[in-house]
Amino acid sequence: MKKYSISSIVTEAFRDNLGWEKAWAKPKPKKEYEVIIVGGGGHGLATAYYLAKNYDVTDIAVIEKGWIGGGNTGRNTTIIRSNYLQESSIGIYEKSRFLYETLSQDLNYNIMFSPRGVLMLCQTEHELRAMKRTSHANRINGVDTKMVTPDEVKEIVPIINIDGPRFPVLGALWQPRGGTARHDAVAWGYARKCSDYGIDIIEQCEVVGVKKKREKIVGVETSKGQIKAKKVCFVAAGHSSVLSELAGFRLPIESVALQALVSEPIKPIIDCVVMANTVHGYLSQSDKGELVIGGGADGYNNYSQRGSFLHIEETVRALVETFPVISRLRQLRQWGGIVDMTGDRSPIISKTPVEGLFINCGWGTGGFKAIPGSGWATAELIYNEEPGNLAAPFSMDRFSEGRLIDESAAAAVAH
Amino acid sequence: MLYLFCPICRRDCDETELSCGGQAHLIRRDHTSSDKDFYRYLYERKNDKGIIFERWRHVYGCGKWFHTARCTITNQVFGSYSAKDALPPKSLLAKIRSSRVDFKGWIK
């Protein structure tokens, strides 16, 4: 792999950009691998990458039904933060945010990480109290957040309306080290580096069956034929239940469509991420100038990848009240993705009833921010066949054992 | 916007009038059941990609529960039936089968 650098840009500029290589190879699947990762989104690619980087395992295939960057990694609102309440959540999300800081250098791929700050508004007394509790939990666990006053909120975001009338801003939880990153670049960067390690990224290849021998995994049946493997890991977000059904067990997961939208591009008006849980909307501005707006999840299970109009109206109504200046903007695009919701809104990184089969799912409405940390923890689980400190609290048996990780702040806004 | 038929009010309702109660025909468990069974009742879901049977409540109407059959890929609704039915009615299963040849029927 040729390194991306200032000199490579200059060199290519002098030869009509004809020397750039394909970022990752498109190999045919081999008959057998040591590890198969089912799902080539951010989490799957990060898992493969950290298996190679941290454990020298490179005999890996990443199998993707669609194309790299076409799933939820390219459908989210690109927010990165770690201001969670529970210790185990803080562990994995803070690890993730920390890895994001140097991910561009690590991958030699500009993921445009922009620690522009994340502001979570408190618009009721109860929310203010809950956020104070979160800020104390953050401080105890070494996450850099603090409570700010309404006047400070106005200073950070001049376009905000803090006076209500229905929901005046009473304060906010401010994480200055949170921010955004270019989401598809994260997938592309991991894919390029994985390919460089010799990991096979197999696109347009759907898993249609799971091969087991006496409750032990031996491989997967795909649309490109049978592939054997000693270990398999499902990292398929909204479609995890479909895969687990093939493997013969059910998950504590329900899939719903979550949607987002962007406005037409305008000049810079907001330089941080603002989340308003009470009125249900969140907003940031992309480098292209579009306002990136996160909408609500559908209230019923579906795999439609569309989202509903009524939720757009709900979200936009709330944001217009909070940011009156955006009221005349037009919507440019809207899209949906299928997210996997667990009962406690925390993820699952776990062994499964099938030996040699692992699963990483349940990130629900907030998986993008967790990509590096989740990959790191899942790689550890696959290599050791036992979870490390990061993954241990997120095992699947926490539901029957009653040790839920009740995460009120799992998503930007409650879904 | 989903439009579902409320069998109590005998009219179509907007999604905004309703609230979804998740998978229908779950086997309810109480404190005397095993941990595994209780977990299954509380958390484990079929979460099918295809035809599902689910519970809805007409919250901004009669306030009563009812059942529906819906496809989770296309959101096509096949019909509603009473909350008292322990299993989907045969006529509804036949209706689904007539438009979906690969429909396997109701699976526990």
C-alpha cells in the first residue's frame, strides 16, 4: 500500500493523478479462513483491523452483503462522545473516543475527526438533575465533561433560543472533546488498512446459512459459496436477528428504522454538536455546510430503511423552536437505517450458544461513536475466546442474570 | 404513515393514534418460571424480517389492544384481529399466503 502524504499529493498532482491505487483489494473468497467477520461496516472492519494489529491474526475474511460504507456506518449523524452514565459504558465509549483522536494517523487516512464539542441541553428540571448526575459519573471516571449555565450555552451556540417559552434551556452537559468525524472515511480507512494487512474484504456476498458441527461453528454458506472458518463473528447491526436465526438461536433484539436528514448547505452557523433530548432533536453542521439533523426512530419493528414523515415533522418542529434561524431552510435529503435495539439500550459483545461463534450487536441508535472501542474489545474477545475488561459487562447473559446496563444516555435523544 | 384497522372501533386509524406493543402471542411467565423462561418472555424476540404478528393499542381512541399482521420489509398490513385470539385466525393466514408464497405460517 502506498502511503498517503503531502509528497504523494504533490507527486500525483504532477502526473494527472494517475498513480493512485485502489484503496482496498476485491479478492475472491478463499476456501477457508481462521476468522470470518460477517458484516463489513465500521464495527466489523475495526474488529478485523484490531485482530491484525493487536494480535497478529491476518487470516481473516470480512464478508459484506452490500458495499463498504453503504450500511449504517454511512447513515448515521457522525457524532462522537463518551458522556455516559454507567461505568461499563464509559469504559468502552471513552476508549473509543480516545482512539478516534489519533485514528487518522493510525490508519494513514484522514477521517476528519473534529473535536468541536458536544452540548447536551437540559430543558426540564428532571433532565438538569439527571445530567448533573451524569457529569459527576463522568468526573469520577475521568471523562472530561462539565455542566454549563444557560448564558454559557448562548455563548457556545449564539443561534440558540434559550428562553423557551415551552422548554427554556436550564443548563447543559458540555463535552469539549466530543465532536464529529467523516463517517464513510472511517469505514474506508479501516478497509484500506485491513486490505494492507492481507485481510480479504469480500463485498456483495450475503451469508445465507451457518455451518455447525455438534454446536460448534465450522463455517458459513454465502451467496459466493461455502467458506470454512475456525471462528466466526456476526457484526451485522440491524440484521443480527436474521443471522442468529440461521445459527439457531434468538437474540434479545428488536430492529427499527432510525432516520436522519440534512438541510441545504449554508454558511457556517454552528460549530459544535447540540442535542436536545426533551424536544427530541439534534443538530450539527457538516463541512459542506449542510445541517445534519437526527430524527426519531419508528415506534414499531421494521426493516424498511426509510423512516416515516411524521418523525421528520416532529424533529424539525422541535429544532425550529430551539434554533429559530433555521426555519426557512429546505431539506436536501432524508434517509433511514435499521438499528438493533436491546432491552437496556446497551450493546452486546458476547460469546453465543454456538462454540466459536461470537456476536457484536445491539448498538441501537448510537454505534458510530463506538467503532474503534468496539472493534478493539471484540478483537480481544475473538482472540482469547473470553471477553476482556471492556467487553465483559456487555455479554448476552446479562439479561437473564439481571445485570442490565441501563443507559439513559445511550442515544443522543431517547428512542 | 401506517394505517391500521381497530377491530373495536371498526375503523382505520393513523399510526399517531396507536402505540405498538411488540411481538404478539408471547407465552407469559411469572415468578415461578425458570430464569431461562423468564428471560425469553421478557427479552428474547423473533424480530423477523418478513411477516410478523404484533400487538397494538388504540391509545388515542378506545384504549383497547388488538393484533395485526404486517410485513416488516414493505410495511404492508394484512389485517387486524382480536386481542382475545390466542393465535392468528386461519382466514388471515390464508390471506397472507395468497400474496406471499414463501410464507411459512405462524411460528412459535
